[in-house]
Amino acid sequence: MTGPEGREPAAGAAGPAPEGTAPGAWPTSGGAAEGAVAPPGAAALAPRAGGWPGTVPASVPVAIRRLHPRARLPVYATELAAGCDLVAALDAPVQVPPGGSCRIPTGIAIALPPGYEAQVRPRSGLAARYGLTVLNAPGTIDADYRGEIQVLLVNLGREPVTVAPGDRIAQLVVAPVTRAHFVEVEALPPTARGEGGFGSTGR
């Protein structure tokens, strides 16, 4: 019987702001502009300069609450990772049969700032090794959702997959949202492509 890789999420969350950092300003390491305005509360989550000269990953504060004694906070595995790992908050292992699906709790709830969403995405290692992926990828968490984050996993492989407590099961990506303002018109502007779709541009 196979099981997902890794029982321990890798450490790598951004550390606290350097001593003396002014409220509302990013630290200036890595070539960041001095005095740049940060989101409220960002000083507590001040990012560190990565290996790319002149760049500092952006950071936004997200309130998080543990709902389960086995819940673990999301962790970024590397300095420049876009997604942080979500961990299964289970009391006992759960087996996902071939072709089957299962909703796995993470034991956490979050409050995103207005103007942001969170996307639940598959972990490439689980998909490649076991055929285990997120069924509704990417799942969308809206800024006004306050319930538990749960991951809907599906087994596309040929063997059963066992998800154990503490397994890393998905990635969470926080991203800004652009809301559309729809304007109804009588006709759309013409393009060379027109109404061609579903392979109209070739293989």
C-alpha cells in the first residue's frame, strides 16, 4: 500500500521584522525601496531577501485559527515558494481507493484581507508518484469565508493511497483578486481568431 510523501512540512516561514524597522515600512535588505509602504500588520510578517539580488517576496498578513488539536500551520518549504503546504488534520489514516475521492480536513480556518483569495492546488509530488491530486483544482477560498479549509482529493492512480495524519496534501497560494465590471454591448470587437475554440489554433 502506498502513501503520500513526507510526514513533516519543511520549515521556511518568513521571520520577524528586523529590530528598528519602522511601522508600516519594509526592511530595506535586498535592494527594496526605503520607506515603501506595507499592508497593515506586515511588519510582523516581514519577508527576508531571497537569493535573487534586488528582490524581496511580498507578504500579506492572514489571520489563522486552529480548529483541531492536530492542526498545523501552513509553511513555505523554500524561500521563494509561491505556495505553502496544507497538512492533513486526521485522527487516523484514511485510504483513498483507485478512482475514489475523499475530503480531508486541515483543521485550520483563515481570514483573508479584502482583495485577496486563496487557491488550493495539488502537490506535484503526490500527483506524479501516486496519482493523488485535488479534484476541484484550483479550489477557491474567498476573503469572506470563515469555515475550515478542507481538501477534496481524488486518486487517479491504480493503487490505493493512504493519507496519514500530518501528511502534506496540497498547497495554498494567496493571490490578489481583480473584480470585473461587466459592460453589456450589442457586438464584441472583432479579432483574427473570432469564435474559434477547442483546438482551432492547431495541435
